[in-house]
Amino acid sequence: MDYGHQLEFGTFITPVNAPPQVAVARAQLSERLGYDLVTFQDHPYQPAFLDTWTLLTWVAAQTERIRIAGNVLNVPMRPAPVLARAAASLDLLSGGRFEMGLGAGGFWDAMEAMGVPRRTPGESVGQLAEAIDVIRRLWDTDAKGTLRFEGDYYRLRGAKRGPRPAHHIPIAVGGYKPRMLRLVGAKADGWLPSLSYLKPGDLAAGNEIIDAAARDAGRDPREIRRLLNVSGDPGRPAEQWVEQLLPLVLSDGVGTIILGSDDPGEMQRFAEEVAPALRAAVARERASGGVAAGPVRAAAALAKRREDIDYDGLPESLAAVAIEPGDFGYAGVRSTYLRGGAPGLVLQPRDAEQVAGALAFARDQDVPLALRSGGHGISGRSTNDGGIVIDLSRMNRIEVLDEAHRLVRVEAGARWTDVASALAAHGWALSSGDYGGVGVGGLATAGGIGWLVREHGLTIDHLRGASVVLADGTRVSCSETEHPDLFWAVRGAGANFGIVTAFDFVVDEVGDVGFGQFVYDATDAAGLLQRWGSAMEAAPRDVTTNLILGPPRRGQALAQVYGVVDSSIPDVIIDRLQPIADVAPLLDQQVQLVPYAGVMNVPDAPHDGRGEPVARSGLIEHLTPEFSTAAADLIRSGAVYFFQVRSVGGAVADVPADATAYPHRSANFSVVAFGSSKERLDAAWAELAPYFSGLYLSFETDQRPERVAEAWPEKTLDRLRTLKRRYDPDNVFRDNFNIDPAAP
Ligand SMILES: Cc1cc2nc3c(=O)[nH]c(=O)nc-3n(C[C@H](O)[C@H](O)[C@H](O)COP(=O)(O)OP(=O)(O)OC[C@H]3O[C@@H](n4cnc5c(N)ncnc54)[C@H](O)[C@@H]3O)c2cc1C
């Protein structure tokens, strides 16, 4: 039977140690010749050979493309839990190029001489089966808790999982006897015998056992790749090879042919003559026989598909960038930085055309649609349960369009830390946020309150143009001259109007900056708030600082202020920060002169949805005594664990309120409180609400419609609704703070 696997070719190289570089050179030659895979036998009791694991790592470091495997690794001699970590590490180091070939050993005298307990054939299979389970479970960092495993051969008492490999490492098993073949069918990703050990008919008979075992285990037999080692035969003409190998592919389902040869000439002839001729012959036969070649999705993965999504209807170009719940990469994309999710499909387009395709597909499915760029959204709308996520993280290019005018194009999936690093090379910076892990797409469509905001304004104030995929799939550019009304809406309400794929910003000249960090005694939290607020309003625009308060810890109330002074002159920095340092009794202080990109270079934690915060936010003009007292009461109430006030003001107020869809230009501060109970936080926040004059939605999680009215005053909202009716009449982009086109 032809299982339709894409034909692959590998080499099988003897790991001789004299001289030691020969095996490495053969591996490099394999790569140059275009082989897919280079493999080495593993005989850890054989001093004439280099240790295979060590050799694999060395080869991985000296090659760039080719995949690497043991053919096959000796399980009784290589402790499975250690092998799991070693394999995952090598996979990570090599950029996902490791593949696992496992065997039950066999040269028992030599193995026993090395102190390995002799096993019966049945025991060997049992150990191999357990080894596969242990290895896969240690790789599964998505599973909860540590690994406990009570087997006959392995006992793990709470082993930590990980590292997680870079890709799904396929496990192929070498073996011939029915018990081993049943194991292959039940658990492995590949069967790897050597042709020289087989009689005519053995492959077909072996396949039959494997396929039956696969079906018994609820698997599709096509999930299991059939690999085959074939011994070299230097003088053999290519036609004879093709004549021998073609039926092995078409009738015995062999998908990977591994040439056992250390002869460079033969390796070259096989790669240049046999492989292309066999590929062409197989393609011809498959075309006439109607066999569709390609990867097969595992039955276990198919079972995780959501009913409402037509996965098979995905166009081919999107299928290549799709991640489904059963896929290896799913754990890394299901959740966002702060929110857990379980989408039915994540699409990671590589360009605007694919974004439009992804959107068209999503619109046909009638499931929730989420947009994601950096995954740092606080309200949680960039993931969902059972819906589709269009994730732009792979569209992250940063390009200078016009050096003289400091015009820069940034794709939506870039992170602000990368933007800062790219701009630093030119002595430039763009005020964005206070955390480098945040994505461009979410922040630059909402506002962007960053470390340089008082001097240089909001991120959206630097926007000169944007490329947008509209709800109907049209791709448009908008600016002051093209679709100016859309350009107006994108700057503050972007998520309601389309998928912004790229932003054109004019950036500023910024070099090293002063970065100050202060810790205060916050016993008088109200006084501290008020004094810091006054100091910030009085400060020159080149100073931007943020204040953080929380409930007392071990009886001590503390406050922290972090901030940037856009100057590289130490005296200026000290001069600017002194009034800030004086707002309360100082317990600790640090001021550094650092590149702006250094301030933004905060390592991003994995996006596993930790936290799930409840957040309320508001914009306010002055931190009056009344507000400060109410805020101190809120902090004392225990309803919040994090209370932050950010500076806005300065250059933000230079832009007229109706110039963009971010209208609250007169606010000097943005306030946010995080709590763990929505009810408690809402009740406590109600005391503070009267002091606010607006809302910056990026820090809000409350989904009630009132919040939309706080973010956009009636006049702005009217204009947004009119535009929403034009650009998104079906309300495709609704899964955010929604401007309802149907509202009167
Ligand atoms: C640790 C942390 C620090 C932060 N610091 C700041 C700060 O200093 N200043 C500040 O202003 N904000 C800050 N934020 C808030 C942040 O700006 C928003 O959460 C923003 O939405 C995150 O952008 P993202 O691309 O990472 O978000 P994502 O989670 O990817 O997206 C969030 C939402 O933005 C919309 N969106 C995303 N991409 C696009 C796109 N390409 N086109 C249209 N709409 C899109 C979608 O509605 C989506 O649900 C911070 C957030 C966190 C978690």
C-alpha cells in the first residue's frame, strides 16, 4: 500500500572514530547533496565508533539544514528520561532538526559487558514501549504537574517536564518481530527496518501488522512513516536502483529511503541520479493512480477539531500557516500573555494577502473571530474558545522608508522591544509603551502611552499611514490624503475597523536616556499621590514617570516610581528627577544612563494565560486631594493588588481632541487598578469613577457597553458609528470594545 508520504532521502553513516572528522564530513556532504536526513548507528559498547549522541550534537552544530537522527538509538543503554531532555535540547539548539530513531538493543553480550542488565525479547519491547511514553510525557510541558510514572522499567517520582522541543520530534522504531511491529502501530511515528534483514514479502507483512495495531489504537495507518535503510552498491546504475525502489514506495509504502554508504562518490550519484529519477517515477505513478501525497493529520489531532470550523475547506496557502488544537505548536498560541484560551484554529498569515484570505475564511465559519498581534491585550479579546484567531506575530518586519524624514514602516506583529532595537541603530526611538513585549498592532490602534509620551505624544500621533485589511477583504492604505476618515478612526479605535497589517511612523531622535527607579514609604498614600501628581504636572516634558501602589506588604506600605528623562546629561537627569524623588520618604533609588532600547528590553514571559486579571481604568486631569484620598481608600480596601498611575499630558494635549479617535487629550494621567474579584473591584472602583473624565480602553477589562461611551464621547462615537457602518456594516470586528453599527 502507498501511504502517500512525501518521498525523502537520507544517509546512514558509520560513526568511525579514526579519523574522527570523517563522519562529520560525510554528514556535511549529505547536506550539500540535498539529502533530507543524516543518520548514524548507535553502538555505545563499540570503541571503534564515536559515541553517537556526542556525534549527533557535533554534526548538528556543523550543519544548517539537514535533519539528524540515531539509526537507531540503543534504549537499554540510554536512560529514557535523560534521552528525552537531551533530544529536546538538541532539537532546540538545532532549530527543530532532530528526529528520534529508537531500538531495543540486541548485542547483549557487549551490552552486558557494559553493565546493562540482559533482557528477554519480550522485556526489550516492554522497555521500549515505556521509554516512548516517558519521553513523550517529559516533552509535554502543556500537561499539568510533574511526571509520575510507575512502569516495570522506569519509575519517575515527580520529574519536572521539559524542555519542550522546537517541533514535534517524530519517533521511529527499528524492529522486525510482530510484538515490536504492534508497538510501532500503537505508538510510533515511523517504522525503520533495514532492507538487508528482510526477505521478500516481509515489508508487506510488517505493514499489515503495523496497520492493524494502528487501527486498534484508533490511529490512521498513514500517520506512520515507513523508512527503510538500503545498503550501498557503488557500481549500480541509477535505473537499477529505481527499478528496485519504485515498488517499495508504491506497494510497500516506503516514504524515506536511507542510503547506507560511506562512499562520497556513491552518495553523490545516489543524490543526483537515483533520488530525482525515483521522485519523478513516483510522482508519475501517483498521478495516474490518484494517490494524494502529503502529510496526514493524526486521528488524535482530528478528534480535537471543533465542529463549526470547516478545516478541510482551508485554502492550501492558509493550511500551511494554520495551527489546530491537535498540533504541536498549539500550546504556544492558544493563550495570550494574560488570558487562557482554546481557539479552534489559529492562522498565522505571512503577508497582507494571507490576512485577507484568513479573514474571508473566518467570516464563512460563523465562530468568534479574534485579532492578535503581540498577544498582550488585557481584556482577553485576542484569544477565544472555539473560534478563529488571526495572529499577525509572523508579520514583524521593521523597515526604514525614508531616512531623511525618519519614516519607518513597522508590521503589526513586531514587538516594541524589537522596534526600539531597530531604531536605536539610527539614534531614533518611538514612544510606545513601558514594556517591550507588547505588540505593535494592539497598542498602535488604541493610543500608546509610553516612556516618552509627555515629550513626543502618543504612538498614534506619530502615525502617517496604515495598511488595513477591511471587513470585506479589501486592502487599503490610509493616511491624511487616502481614506482620511479611516485614518482618523484607526488612531484610537483601530480594532473596530479592520486588521492593520503595517504602520508608517515618523520617529524621533532619541539617544541615551536617564532611567530612574524610586521606592518610597507610602504610609501617606494620598499625600504621595497628590504630591507626585503635582510634581509631574510641573515637570518639563522630557520627564515621564509612572507610579505604582499596592496593598501593604508585611505591614509596610510601599510605592514605586519608574520613569525616563530624555536626556543623556547626568546633571539634567538628576535635576529633572529630584522633585519626583522628594514626594515621599525615599527608601531606595537608582538612576541609570541607558539606551532607550535598553529600557524597553524586558524579557517576555511565555504566553500561557497567567493572571487573568480584572482591571478597571480611567483618565483623569489632576490628582486632586479628594481623588487621592479615595484612591488611598481603594488601595487599603484590599480589592486591588496593583494600582498604577501613568503620566500622559504634555505633547498629548497639543493634538486637538477631534484630530484622532483618541479624544481625551486634556487628561494628565491614566489610572489602572488590577484586582482578582470582579465584584469587589467594581464595587470599590465605583467610589473613584466620578473623578474620571474618560477611559483608555487598553487597560480595561469590563465589557459593559458603558465603557465604550466613556472611551469615546458622544460626538466621537457618532462619527465612529457612521464610519463603522461604512467600513464594517456586518460588524465583523466586534470582539473588542464594540462600536455597534446598528446603534442609532
Ligand atoms: C505588560 C503590559 C504592559 C503594557 N504597557 C502599556 C503601556 O505602557 N502603554 C500602553 O499604551 N499600553 C500598554 N499595555 C496595553 C497594551 O497596549 C494593549 O494591551 C495592546 O492591545 C497590546 O497590543 P498587542 O498587539 O500585544 O495585543 P493583542 O493581544 O495581540 O491584541 C489586543 C487587541 O488589539 C486589537 N488588535 C491587535 N492587533 C491588531 C491589528 N493588527 N489590527 C487591528 N486591531 C488589532 C484586537 O482587538 C485585539 O484583541 C500593556 C499591556 C501589558 C500586558
